[in-house]
Amino acid sequence: MYLEYKPMKHHLREPITLLARSGIMLFLTIFSIPSAAQISGSGSGSGSGSGSGSGSGSGSGSGSASPQKISIEPDCEIRLIDSYNEKIKSQSPSNTLLSPASSSSNSPKFNWTCIFKDDSRVGFHGIAIFNPYKKEWSLDWSRIVGGAATKREEQWQYRWYRAQYQLVQLNAVNSNGYAIVDRTQTGAGTIPAESDRKAQNTGPIFLSFCLVRETKALCGNSQVGRKEDGAKGDLTPYALKTIRSIEFLD
């Protein structure tokens, strides 16, 4: 299992997308997309899944959800809480179970992979840098913005990425890491021109993350919404809440 990355410098016509290939794909089956306000509450949930081994979970009642255990090859055993009363299912070479809404744009598909913590992919090959003194992650903007044809274009790139490319510190149950929320792209997979206001308000929202514990790291990515759908179509808060509930079991 491995992650593939686009070149680190992202020019005006290039997308920023973290692509991941993994032995397990997790589907969050969203029957109705929650708003950020709805996500602040929690419900009950049940689900099942398997990666290299098995995954299961169930829950009932209001106000809480039961943890679900998932195995991710080669060596990540985790437990998480699906806090919005949905079903987490898995797809792997040995298990082709799909969620009922897997073909819908309302059903984010999380590709997760388990790697060593010192693998350069944990920091997107230098895009995200860990400060051991502050114990936090930061972005290296020199690896994100560059290569513009003009000074004005370069200034626009910098302003656009600063506004639309966000790093979030993550403190999960027994691990730490970061997430990157990428709202930079248009529907055509590029960043919009400074004068194109319509394009600036359309396009996918991507979320990529890595959690580090001892010698290993769990990384993943998904499209979590579209800008033109507004807050109702943005599952970023839900996804972050689920990721923060992750607990490594080994």
C-alpha cells in the first residue's frame, strides 16, 4: 500500500490532490448530508467492515455511538466512533462490500493506508513539517506555491492558497497529527483565475490526514464535499470529528 503525490510546487493550472491507494477503502454512507451544526451533536450508529482482517461495530441509543474496530494493512489496528449515526463499510481485495450509496456524491470514500512514521509521505514529502519543540505541524509554503509566470500571478496564488488551503492540528485518542483541508481547486481541477469569481466558489473539497503513533502512521484522504453546496454539503467537520476519535489498539 502506498500514497502517490503530485509534484510539490503547484502552479496556477495544477491541482493539489493527495491520491492514496490502499488495501482498504472506507465508505461513510451518508443518507442525508449533515450541516456543521448537526454534526456538533451525536447519534447512534452501526456498521461493519474488514481490511486485512476484520472490522465490526454497533451502537444504539441517543447521544453516543459505539466504537468500531478496523484492521488496516499491514499493521494498523484501530477503533473509531462514527459520530453521525452512519455506517462505515470497507472494501478490500478480499471483501468487495459496498455501501448502498457508494455511487452517490453524498458518500465520501476514505482511502486509508498504514505506513512507518518516518516515511516522507507522512509529511507530503515536505509540505507539512513537524516542530518537535512546539509539538505541532506547519505548512512549508515554498513547496506549495511557486512557478507563476508573473509577479501578480504569484501574489494571487499565495493569497488564494492561504485562504483555501488549511492545516488542522489533530489530537486523537492516543496519537497526534494533522489534516489538510484543500478548497483550492475548481471543477476543472485547477485553481481559478483572480478575475473568475464564479469559479472561485465552485469545486471539490478534499481532506487529507496523517496520525502518528510511536513507529507507525495512519494516513488517508477523501473528497468531503463541494463548495457550491455550501455548509450543508461540507462534511469536513464530521470527517474531522471521526478522525479525532481514532484509537490505535496496538
